[in-house]
Amino acid sequence: MLEAGPANHNGEDDDLAVFVDRLAAAGSDQSTTDAQTQIHHAIAVGNSPPGVRRLAEALAASVAELPPPPRRPVEDAASLVSAVRDNTLVVLEDFDMPATARAVAALLADGRRVVVTGAVPAELAAVRAALPPDAADRALPHLPGLPPAELRELRRLLATSTPERRARGDQLLPPETALPDAGEVAQLCALAAGSEAAGDGEWMLPTLLANLDEDRRAAVTSVAQCVDRSLAAMPPRGEHEWAWRLLSELIYGRQRAVFDRMIEDTAEVSTVLDRTRSAPPVSFTAAPPPGALQTLARYREFLAMGGRSRSYFRSAAQRDVQPVLDAVRIGMRLPESVEDIDRVLEYLELVERQARVDAACAELGVPIPADENELAEITDGLRRVATAARSVGALRHDVLFLAADSPLAVPDVDAARQIATGVLEFAVHGSGVDAARRLDGMADALAGLSPVTATAPEHERAVTALRERDVRGYAAAVDALGAARREQRDDQLRVLLLQRLEEGAPRLAAAWTALAETAPAALGFVSFVPVEPLLSTLPPTDSADVVLVLGASGLGVERLLLSAVAPRIVAVTGPGDASGDSPTLLSVLQRASALVIRGRPAGGRVVPFNGGSARAATPVGQAGA
């Protein structure tokens, strides 16, 4: 039955429905009524049959007395096919059964889907029996069982099928999700190419790192991060060259004791100065006697144990400390209490530490601080040097033991910075060695997705491109694999549709399979269906290209509803067939200026009718030859 399409109600559709009713009014059999109903439904839903519409337009043009179409001589099968291709209404006049069969064979060779119908089953059988063997293989007593869309897809797949595409069925293509990302492959190839182009020494560190396990590599990376941060925090070179020189000494273990003591002293001096900033200053009216610090310490212990300061009968501790107390002032007064003694002791210890700091500065080549600000600057610089020395020392140790026979060393600060940078770059971006290993792993995994006997050429090219670090080759192989998957899906669909066609038309399926190799343009078929069954159940839209009606001179006007079967209608009359006085299918086509091809033993010619008689034409060539 005719298929439904989108609804489209307009005046033209109403006129077409009236035209169908006028054709159907000429008959009274059930098949005519069935066809009328089906065509009405198709018009109502906006899917009017093209053949019916073209017939109506041709009749309207003939009423308007438009000029007839030009003559087209037909001297061979190719010309006949061209005539049918260019005209929707054609009459084959005086065509006997063999000539009609040759005309059908010519249409089949052009890849046409032909429906041959007629009121006399014997005539249908005679035409079918007269078909040449290659055309007889494509003849059916019914239309193919596949829907038109699937049949059209099968014809396309067969016409475009090649041995290479048919071989896709035996190939196991990798799924798209299993292919390494092309962008990642490009990055890895760039790294790997740099690794393979560089010398052995430049890529020694990445090679060693690539051989480490994840935990060990993470530990080395952590140390490298510390080196990077500590060196970045170092005072700038130039005016603080002493800090970098001292760092170089420390990483070899030299001056370590002096440096550690200096760190402690400068920190303590800075702490005391901060703590006593608001306290009364301590001063001496004269130079402290020798051993003043020890004397004051003993006197502090005396007071802490309950001793008291006396004006008379002084204790030995008080007598010993009295020269020191007489020379010291806290603010403007003499020290008296325990707190005062503590303040003086703290001051003397500060002076002693400052002296040690100055001596250490001279020994280590550090500028001697002239005031508290310079001391704070040097103290901060020393802390940064200490941090950098610890991190560089840890890196030297880790690099030394990266492998049992590790050839790397950290001879100086610049080498430490370079190695730390290399470790961090490896952690973020990987290395050429690691990239090469990953690419090889990708290639192995990709190659393992299918056995060698089922591997597609595109699959092999993708694996080879990964192994050869060929970015463009891999991208091209991925695109080719996408096309191969589409070809494989097409071939699988071809096999499936061909199997379904074979269930109802095995000879047609076999014929199409053979023609796909030799003449893919000839994938047509011919169905022989009597008029009444054909009208009772009209085929879906686009089921046929041509409906060829036998015995057209003896069929009533209502049989023009057969134009709903295909966009082109070809009426056939045999030698000696004559129309009666009443209108017939043939007479209406003649009135519609159908292209007439007259067939006679002596020849044939094309005659455009415009209400005249076809028999007035002179033959010029044998039709259907």
C-alpha cells in the first residue's frame, strides 16, 4: 500500500483527488475502488503518487494546446532507454512479445525497477518467457519483499562494493575507544623524538628516573622541589655573593661547625635585641674587669639561694662582684635586684655572642654587621643558605643512589639546580625515554586487539606509526580506521539485506551479486503482476521506476490509476491491436502527448501525439533492437 508522508492540504491536492475520482468513475470493479481509496489516502497525507500527478499535468497541458514534444528517433536499446528516461508517458506501439521483452531487458540493463502488468496473465508469462537469460534471473512474479528504502540501500551497497570492502567482514577492527588519543600521541612523539635525537649524557637523568618505581621517583621529585624552592629563595647574586660562596662550601661539608655556631649566635642575638628593645639600657662606666660574667653568675646563684646584699659584713660573693656592680649602670642606677643582675648577665652574654658573630663573619667571608638592621639581613641570609644546603645535600645523596652504578653527581650548586629542574620537568611532562616506552606500550596494546590474520591494513599502519613516532601517519591511520569501520558496517548491512532479499527472491539476489562485480549499474528487477492484484494493493512509494502496461488498447480509463505504481508509465500495444470507440488507457495517453515508439519488422520511429493518429508515422528503426 502507498506509504504516508507529511500532511499537505492545498488546492492542487484537491484537484488531483478529483482527477483520480474521474479516472475511477470509468470502472466499477473492486480493484479500482481499492486503488482509488489508497491514492486518496496518499494525497490526504501529502504523499501524492508522482506518476498520477505527472499524468494529470500532461493532460492539462494537452488541453491548453501546448506544443507537442520534439521527435526523438529510437534506433537501438540505448536510445529506447534514453527515451523512457526523459519522458514520463511512453507508448510502445505494435510491439510483439519478443520486442517487449527486449525493451524490458534494456530497462533492466539501465538499472530500472520495472513492474510489468496486464489484464491477461498469459501475456505476462509470454513476455517473461521471452526475456534473455540474464534478464530472466531478475524477473519476479511479485515485487521484492524488502521495503523500498532497504532495497535502495542494498542496490547502493552492491554498486559500491569492492573486494577490499567485502574483505572487511573477516577483519577485526579496533573500537574507536581503544585507539590512543591523537593529541597525546603527538605530545609523546615530540618528547620521544627529542630523546632519540639527544646525546646519551643529556638524557642520562630521564633514563634513570624512568627506571625508578613510582614511590622512589616521588621521593626524588619531592627533594627536587625543595632544592628548587630553596635556591629560588636564596639572596640574589652580586651584592650577596657571599651567600652563594658559603653554600658551595657547605655542600662539601666545609666550615660546617663554624656556620652552625654562627647560625645559633645570630639567632640568639636577634632574639635578645628584640626582647630588650623597650628595657632600660645597660652600660659600663669603665671596662668590666676580667671574669665579670662568671663573677656575676656566681653572685646570681648566691641571691637565688637566699643570700642578701649587705652594707657591712659582706659575703665573699658580694665582695667579688662589687667592682663589677660599681662599673655597671641600668639606665641611670646601680643594679640591685635579681632581675637587675639577670639583665646585666644577658647584656654581657649578648656582647660575647656579638664578638663571636664578628669573628665567624671574618672567617666565613660574610660582611660584619654594622647595626641591628644589617644583622637581621645577614641572619635571614644565613637561614636561607642553611635551607638550601640541606636540600642540595639531600639531592646529592639521592642522585648518587638513583641506581647501583649511577653515573650522575652534583659537583656544585649550578649542577644541583640543573638536576632539580630536570627531575621536575620529568615529573610534569615525562621524558623522551618514558614517552618512547609509553608509545611502544600503546603500539603493543593496539596490535594485540586483533589476531594477525584478522588485522586490517589501517590497523597495521596505526601500530607502525606509533612505533616509528610518526604523528601524521598515526592521525591518517586513525582517520582511515574510521572509514574502515564505516565500510565494515556497510558490508555487514549488505550481507544482511542480501540474505533477506534471498529469502523471497533467491535468483534476484544471486543475479545482483554477480552484477555487482561486472555491471553495477544494471541492478534492476522486473516484477510481473496482473492488473487487479496490483491495483488492489498498490506498492509503497518509490517501489518502482517504470510500470509497463500490456494490452493498453483494451484497458479502460480507470486502469490509468496504474500510474500510482511508478513515476513513469509505458503502455504497450501489440501488432494489430485496435482501440474501440470508447476511451481507453491508450487513447488518454495519446491525448496527453505521450512519446510513441512504433515497432514493426521493417523499423520503428518515435511519434509525439497531440490528439492525432500514431499510425500516420513512417518507420525509421526497429524499436527494442
